Amino acid sequence: LSSNFFVQPVVECLAQIGLPIPRERWFGNLTSKGNTAQHVREVRRYLRIVAASVGWALISDLRALDAERYLSKRLKPTEGEKPLSFDSYNHYRAALISFGNWLVKVRRYLPANPFSGISRRNPHENPVHPRRTLTAEEFAAFLAATRNGPERFELSGANREMLYLVAACSGLRAAALAGLTAKQFGLDGTPDDTVGGF
């Protein structure tokens, strides 16, 4: 192989690092790859927020250190600001790494992903809303409030109460409950009745 085989991609990259950040082209690529509109909106928001906050305008401006400093600052904001959760931090990180991969592998704007070194945070070390089991009294009050509440998700208060009761007693999650049909219930009184194979 000629030396040009190895040199040419690097030359192309160096020639493009002074270009504006091609965000819209990346968003279009995400859409064409079959990503949902919601996913594209989210990563668009993540990249826009970071770029605006740290002052990125050109491809040559993209630096992991800028992004990490900004995100770390948001983990411990000043008084009155909502802190960023570790989950949200990881979403920002994933969006940046995905964008960096596209810049390198698809468009050859850069010789290496500038965001690959951003470390991941463990969400279990930073529970924003610690979960706990409701007491019997709290659960009874929750059911009563639901029963007397307005219609939501096209379900009356009484129907939602029954749905929550089934969920609490069975351990089924929302997706499993939404997929239940009458045929999946065994109502013959035998002790080994099952619902949907669960």
C-alpha cells in the first residue's frame, strides 16, 4: 500500500477541523437510520445545550474536557438550580460519544473521537428519587385518591384503582398490564392460576 493510503484520511480530517459543527447533518443521519423522532429531539437538545454552554462553534472546538467540566458543574449547581442526575449525565455522555463516532467513522471530520474518554457515572450512587415501599396506610390512601380522581389515560378512577391493585399484587409492570387479555386470566379458582405466563 502507498503511504498516501494512510496519509490521505488524516489530511482530509485536518482540512475540515476549521469547519462549523455539522449538527444538522448528524441529526439527519440519525433520522435516516430509523431512530425515533423523540430520540433525535433529545440528542439534539443535549448537544445544543453543551455546545451553547461551553462556546463550541467549530469542529476544532470540540473537547471532552469542556463537556466534562460543564456536566460536572451541573451535578452540583449553585443554589436555586436543579442538579443533574447521573442518569441524565450518562444521556449527555452517550449523545456526545455518538456524535463523535459519526464525525470520525462516517464523515471523517476528525481522526479520533474527542469524547470517547468521558467517564460514565453509576446511577445507583446518585438516586435522585430514592424508592421505598408504601406503608399499608399510604397505599390505601393512594387507592382511595385514585378511585375518586378524574379520568386519565382513558380510564376512570375506579378502573385505574383496579389496575394499580393488580400491579401491586402481581408485580406486573405497565407494559405487561397493557398487553393483558381476558384469555390470559385463569378464573376457575385453582391455586396455580397464572396471568400471561408470569
